[in-house]
Amino acid sequence: MREIAGNANLSTQIAEVVKEAIVTGEMRPGELYSVSQLADRLNVSRTPAREALLGLADLGLVRIERNRGFRVVRREPRQIAEVFHLRLLLEVPAARLAAQHVDPALIDGLRRELADMGAAAADHDEARFMAHDRAFHALVLTAGGNSLLVTTVAHLRDTIATVGASTVDRTRSLADIAAEHLPILDALADRDPAAAAEAMRRHVAHTGELLLAQVAAENGRPLAPDEAELIRGTQDKAKE
């Protein structure tokens, strides 16, 4: 684990360190970890460590076991399906709304983020790519004027990214992912709400379906129909 830098925002820093440890595999799903050992390892007191873990528990990333410690939660296909079900319910209408509030600054910002995604894809820099991917989506969400919506979707993405669930180099490349954002940008530039919603729906649903199948395979079981329906059913409703 990396060291904590200073005493500012300790609980936030601790949460980020734990997330990184989960992504790299240093902290493994299912294993029991001690809060006091975590605090000692990071050279911080137990109070901010507990605060950080409570925040991660709210995100569904860890499970607190009273008087024992905490465990990293193993992602199940159902959880993946539920996260993308929510993303579709939130991001598709948000894209429709954004198309009704387009200004030159939004389009310029989206073009910059998409260009930066392309550059990161060429360098095969997944971390930099995903930062610009998130920024692209955040710009679309922000256009609707609801800051809570932006935060909520960011938390949903955290629950997937933190456990290392990714389609990169498994079912598609970074360049493939970047290309899925172009129809969203084009529809917004055309101020076409229906096309923007459909382009966002296709992109988010495709990501969800790929991850859902991938995690089911990793868990050694077939994909349950009700899990797939959470994503496919949302798609059908979005088209109505």
C-alpha cells in the first residue's frame, strides 16, 4: 500500500488506498482484514480508518464484521446487473436532457475528452483512459444541472472499477470503448435528444452485458435470466 500524504482528508485518503489495494489484488475478496492492522500499516489512528471503511461499506465494496474486522466483497453477476440497471435508468434520460441544454462549451469539452481517450488508447494507458471516460460521462450528466446525479453515477462506477471488473483486452479494446462514445457526442452536437438517449443506452448496456457475462464465467456458473433481464428489460423500456 502507498503511504498517506499528510493529515488532510485522512478518511478519504485511506479509502483511496484501500480501493487501490483491492484493484491490484493486494487485498483479496473474502479475506478477513483487521481495522487496527490497516491503521498501523498506514500509520494513522483507528478513527479515520473506520470512517473510510464505513464509506466503502456504503458503496458495497467491503463488509464490516463487528468485533472482527472487514472483508472485501466479491462481485457477483447479480450485483453487476443491478449497477448497470441503475446506470441505464439514470444516464439514458440524462443524455436526453443534456441534448436539450447543449452549449458550445459542452461540445468542446466532450471533444477534448474523447480526443484524450483516443490518445490514452494509443498509449494503452488504461488508468488515463478511464479518467477521461469518466470525465466524458460526467460532462453529459452535469449538463442536466443535477450534481447529485453526477455523484451517484460516480459511486456506481466505483463499485465496478474498484474490484477490477473490466472488459479491456478481454472482450474489447480501449479504442473500441472510445468509439462507442462518438455517437453520443454526434447526437449531442446535433441537439437530438432521442438519438443521444439511444447512443448512451447502447454504450452503457453493451458494457453491462459484456461485464455480466464475464463475471458469470469467472464465477463458474451460467448467467441467470433474471440478471440479464435487468439490463435488457431496461433497454426495452428506454426504447418505448
